[in-house]
Amino acid sequence: MPFVLGLAVVDGSLGAPALGVALAARTVGFLAVLPAAGVLADRHAPRVVVLVASAVAAGGSFALAAALGRSVVATMVAALLVGVGQGACRPAFQALVPATVAEPDRQAANAAITVAVRASVLLGPAVAGLGAAVAGSAWLVAATGVLWVVAAVAPARTTGRSARGVEPRPADAGRRADRPGFRAEFVEGLREARRHPWFLGGLGALATVIMTGYSVTAVALPLVSADATGSGVLLAAGATSYTTGALLGGLLLARWRPPSTGWVALGGLGTYAVAPLALALDPRLPVVVAAYVAVGIGIELFNVPWFTALQREVPPDRLSRVSSLDFLVSYGLAPLGLALVAPAVDVLGMRAVLLGCAVACLVGPALAALVPGSRHFAATTRTERGAARG
């Protein structure tokens, strides 16, 4: 949707201020709903929450298509609804994997998800650009609503065919008369997260990398591209190389089961340091392309085992709440990093900021690797694992 709205600015159907308002509203909706989304997805069947959340996002998309170029307020409200739907969908969608896939196959399932996402990111702009030339940006926004309808319906058609050996969700999970209040259930999710030191350490490392390495990609890469080439060549090459690397990483993890999974994952997360190092020391096109391919592979070396470990270690009736905390921290801190990078460049200079971000991307995962349970993203002993599941 952000790319499609960018095309709407290009064709004049949306003003730049309205674009900023729409993207900000979408982000606010996404983050604001996450705590509630985790509780709701643990209370009810994940497919039901995905259906309702996707329906909300679809309605917001159709409303956004109708509001383009007509009302900034209507555009803001519609984008907010899209963000709410997407935010409510994420924790429930994560819970669908263990609800439908047996544990030995979950890493492959998570790898398939990331391959689908990265392929969409790689091909989506080209498809959207062609669609904008043929149909116009408003119709493209409406098309995203159609895709949300598909997202709403598809899980309901597939989750009835659960894999054998899956830990079932309690049948009366959403109807117990003695269920605690909403706030108490959210706090219970926080307590569950605290039972897994590897999760807290990994989440801290992820937040550090997002605030620094991700911000470099979003803010510093365009600036370096303009200075080094006088054009957006480095920016386009970096973005494409990153997505290509992530696609390769997902394909790799569809079959490879690395030893010491957690340490390999944290090492992959630490490869984000390569991007700011390349931009600081040698921002030539081949170097930047190689750096961002490595970063893309590394981020999926982290993502796929991370999600698989959450689905294995966290009890099914608390998984969505822990996942919502994961998304809330990682996505919530991203705007802070984006806001700080540009002022830091003005004060300290581009190279100093890039080198500082590289150090942060290395130190964060390295410290997380020292946390108990981080080697395998699991409880360190059988007793601790049994306590966590109980």
C-alpha cells in the first residue's frame, strides 16, 4: 500500500501532505491495536481473528480508494483502519502456523511464508507500476482491498485440515466463564515473555538493529546514493539486493537446520552491520550490492528460526500475546530510529553515524548471545522447558 500511495502522489491523485498523514495513520493504527490483538487471538481461534482483521483492512482499503484526492480526513481514517486490520492480523497469523503445521515442518512453513513475502516485495512494485498505467492508483488501492478479502477467506478454508501431531488449542478457550479481564490477560502475556530470557535478549537485539541498521537503509542510503552517484542508483540497488538476499535466505532455511540455531540466527542479525560499513567505507555499486545481499540473507537467518522458536517454546494459548509484544517493540521503535538518524548526521557527520550504527548492529546480537537459552532459542534445561510450557 505505501508504494501504491506513492504512485498516487506521482499521478496527482494524492498530495504529499496527505501521503504523510495516511502513512502515519496506518502506522498508528498498526501499533495501537497490537496489545489488544494478541489477547483476542489467544482468546479466540486464530482463523476467526484473521478473518475479522482482514475484513477491517479490506474495508479500510476500499474506503481509502474512494477517499483519494477528496478528503484528507477520510484518507486518514481509512488508512487508520487498514493499519488496525493489519496489526490485528499479525499475531493471529503467527498462531496459525502451529495450529496447522506439525512441529517438524514449522521451519519450512515459516520459510515458505518469508519467501512469499519477499517475492511479493520484489515483484509488487513492477506489477503496481503497470497497473497504475492501465487502471489508475485508486483502482490499485481497491485491489489491495480485494487481496485482504482473499487473506480473510483463505485461512478459514485451510485450517480445518490440521496436521497430525499439532498441539490443539483448548476448545473452550474463548468461552470460559472464569476468564480473567483483558488487562490481566495482557499482563499474563508479559509474564510469559519474561519466562524466556532468550526471547527478551533477542528482542532487544532486534530492536537495536532496527533502530540503527534499518534506519540507515531508510535514511542514510538515499543520502549516500545522491552524494556518490548523483542519482538513486545505489538506493534502488540496495533495496533490490536486500530483498533478493532475503529471498535466498528463506529458500536456504526451507531445508537447512543449522546447529546452535539461536547463535546462527543472532549472527545473521548481526550481519546488518555490513550495510552501514559498506556505505561508510566503500560506497561503490558492487560493494553495496554485495553488502545488501548479505544483509538480506542474514535477516532471514534470524527471522525464520525466531518465529519457529516462538511457536515451539510458547504455549499455544499465549503465543499471540508474546508475538504481539515482539511486533510492538520492533515496529514501535523503528520510527524513533528514523527520526534520530538525520539529526545525528547533521551533528556528527555521515561516516560517524554509519560506523556507530555498524557497531550497534554487532554489539546488540553479541550481547543477546550471552543470555541463557540463546544458543538454541530454547529453555536451557528440560525442567525449565517444562515449566515454561506448563
